[in-house]
Amino acid sequence: MPAYSTNMRLKFPILALALEIITIILFAVFVVYDDGKDHGHGSHNATDKDHKDPMTLYPMFQDVHVMIFIGFGFLMTFLKRYGFSSVGVNLLLAAFGLQWGLLMQGIWHLTDGKIKVNIFKIINADFSTATVLISFGAVLGKTSPVQLLIMTVLEITIFSANEHIVANILEANDVGASMIIHAYGAYFGLAVARVLYRPALRNGHENDGSVYHSDLFAMIGTVFLWMFWPSFNSAIAEPGLTQLTAVINTYLSLATCVLSAYAISSLVEHRGKLDMVHIQNATLAGGVAVGTCADMDIGPYGAMLIGLLAGIISTLGFKYLTPILASHLGIQDTCGVHNLHGMPGILGGLAGIVAVALGKKKGEAAMQAAALASSLGFALVGGAVTGAIMKLPIWGQPPDQNCFDDSIYWEVPEEEEENEESLAHADHSKNKAEA
């Protein structure tokens, strides 16, 4: 592999500040506060009720915000030497992504040439950021902060175009974004991972794994995501009974998914033991899969069936499909986003097609299918192009031997680790002597 310069001292500050200055200039030109006078229609216009009480959606926004910054961040801390990057870079990408998302999505919904910011729009900006964080999981440990900022700019720009096509041209239903966020983010990330394939990591890496406490930290992310997912799927639903339906469907799908994920994990593992990777991730697949149908009258049992299937598919994916993708297709999916977001996202899209065909929601099944195809197409093509740009040897990507290691981009308190090891060794020697 070619020798890369991983020194971030100039390239990262220059890129980060340049992107922020450009964003500020664009905000100065296009962005104003919502004055409550925009009563148009479309996926990015708030309802009349929101104009009368502009803070109605704030609790939902806070729930989504927690998912973005705590849920996604901590879910990726399972790697034993990559916790700083998991939480820290997650914060960086989310903070920039929500600004860029507000602009890119807002361009499609200008009012008098301006983007009027309200709670509804900043929720959607958070949603756009989620696509990047999903893709981040596919390339976790193998990319530099500079590469990831470039990915953020390109992915959100492409996402906004696809979202406009799905919501405004095809007029498809995808309230919980199984297709436009989860499937899109997963396959975008997988396309990037394929282009950035590292043959030297074919047989694994000593740091590509967890330890007891890193898995425990990752479970913090899991629990936060699991708790707040009903808000994610219902935040932009029509207020009232429709929004309540989205909450209930997500609530039941998630609960059922936990049981199926635990059951299948025990079934496929040695001597019936549970695998923490399955528990951290597959227990969330029900929230992903029910997204498209969340606000539809599919019945509580329908939501539970979707959750049951999602838990099974996701767990089996982690156990059997991830190794196949790595060994046969050259797709090194660090976090297994294909199993948590990709396949459940497609399942959600297919469930939406069936539900609309059965008349559970106004719309056309063909448009639902077109929305799923559009999301996958934009993801795969956009991800491949983005990966090719990220592969240029000027972005400070880590060499193979330094992948999955915080110390290449972070100041890591190595002394503390050495002290802990010394203390542990001393305690062991003392106990042995006493015995």
C-alpha cells in the first residue's frame, strides 16, 4: 500500500474552516427565521398547527438529536482502541452535517428565495445527517477525518436530491425513512467501503475487535437509540392520530425485534450463548424496518410481524452474510450497517409497497417501488463516486497497520493505559503470593 501522510495539522483545519466559512456565507445569503407565513405543501413545510405553536415539535427534535449525537456515537464505540474517533468524529460529522443538510434540503423548498428555518426543517436536517453516520459505520476505523468531511458534503448533497425525487416527484410514503435514510445510508457506505477496499485487512486486524468495557459502552448507544426510535419514525408524521399510529407501530416493532434477535443469536452461537454484536445492533432493526409503514394502518400485529422478521434477518446477516461480503465481494463493513440498516431498510421498503397496494395508505405501489429503486441507485452510484474521490492519496488516510487505532489522529493518554496494566499485574502478583 502506498505511504500516506497522516499529519492533519494543515489539511484538516484548512478544510474544516473552509467548509464552515462557505456554509456561513450561504446561510447569510439564503437562511432566515421562519415567520409563520409559509403555508405551502410538501415534505419540508410545517403544518398550520406548527405555525400557530412553532415549538410543538421541539420534544421530538430533542429525541432525534439524542439519537444522532449519543445513540449513533456510542453505538460505534465497540472497537477496543477507537472510542475517541467513534464518539468524537461522530460529533464532528453531525455538527457539520446538520448545517449542510439544512442548506441542501432547503434549496429544494425555497420561499421567496429564502430557506425559512423552523423545528420541522432542523429535524429533517438531523435526518440527513443520519445517512452520513450510517455510512460512517461501514468505513469506521479505515478513514481520516478529512475523508469523512468530504463524504459528508457529497452524501448529504446526493441524499437531498433523492429525497426530493421520492417525496415530491414520486410522492411516495416513507415517514420513518426506511428507504431514503437507512437503505440509502447503508448502501452508500458499502459502495464507499468497496472502493476503499484494503487487501491487507482481508484476514482481519488486531484492533478490529472489542473488549468487555467497549461493548458495554456500545450498549449505551443501543439503549438510547432503542428508546427514542418511536420519535424518529413519527417526528414528521401528520400530527394527531397518524403520529400516534407511527409511535405505536415503532414501539411494538422494536419490542418484538428484541425477542427475535435474542432468540436467533442464541440459536446460531456456540452452546446457545448470546453474541453482544447481535444484541447491540439487531435489536434495533425493527425500528428501521417499520419506518416506511410507521404511519400506516397495518395493525399492531403487522408492526410486530415486521419487527420479528427484521430481528431474524439482521442477526443472520451478522452471523453469516458479513463474512461473505468481506471475503467474496471485498466489502469490509466494520459496523455491519448492511445488517442493521441495509437489509431492514429494504424490508421496510418492500413492506411499504405491500401496505400501499393493500390500501393501508393513499398512494401507488409502483411509486413506492420506484422510491426504493431510486434510493438504492443514488446510494450505489453516489457512494462509488464518493469513494473514488476519497481514495485519492492526499486526504491523510491511515496505513493498514494503523487502522482502528485512535492514536493516529488523537492525543491518547498512553501513560494511563500503562499504569492500569502495571496495577493489574501487581494485583495479580499479590494475589498469587497470598495464595
